[in-house]
Amino acid sequence: MIPSIEQRLQATEDRLAIIDLEATYARSFDEHDGATWSSLFTDDGIYQSRPVGDEPPATFIQGAIELERYCREAPFDGIHLLHLPQLRLDGDSASARIHLQFHGSWSQDLDAPRLAMQGYYDVAYRRLEGRWRIAHRVTTAFAREQRTTLGYPRQPALH
């Protein structure tokens, strides 16, 4: 059966809303805006790293209060570079895989380790009260490297 124009329009609006959610996710985390970042999740939402073997995930955060704290107190600064999500819509549920890069540092000190990570997110979304939210997000890292020689050499202060 061919979807109606209304169904096609709804699917387009859903995709754009989720893309906007993901843009807000990256920006708000990078700015340590815990209130905005945690509001993108369902009340019982989960952010976690992918478990390796039988080990529990290295990161597992659940619930609005813990998500807000995790973002606000993250010990690193950086920038998320997200690819467009490969979305699958199913009524008030959706899922996506989103490839990503993250570049960051553990402090403002130029000599502090710098982090570069590549991987992807697997995300489950739910539409609640007309708004898409993240129910469960799993991060899989393919490559992670740390370097301490990045940036410009320190210059003497100009007086």
C-alpha cells in the first residue's frame, strides 16, 4: 500500500525532529548544559557504553537526575561531530545508528591529554506527548587515542 500524503508528511516531520534532537544532544553535551541534555531523554532514559564480553558497561547512567549530573560534571571538554542518523520509524517508536567522532581534552591546560574517538551510537527513541525523546543510547567506540602534543606552543603573555 502506498502511504498517504499525510503519512509521508508525518514521517518527514518525525525524521526532522529526531535530527534536531541529535543536534541539540551534541551541542548541549559539549556545553555541559546538563538540564537541556537530560531533557532529551525519557524520564527513565539510559546512556551507556557497549559492554565488552561479560563485563558490565564502563558507563551506565539512568534517569533524569543522574543524566543531568553526568553531563554537567563531565571531566572533559570537546566537540561531537555526528553523521546523519540512519532512522527506522515505527509509530511512536524509532531507532537509529549514528556514526560519530568526538574530539576533546581533559582540561584547559594545553599539556593535558587530548582525546579522539570514533564510533557510533545505537539509539532507541519514543514519542511522548508529541515530542521525540531518547529512551536508550549505547555508545560503541571503534578507536580511541590520547595525545599530549596537540595545539599551539605556549606564547609569553603580551603586555
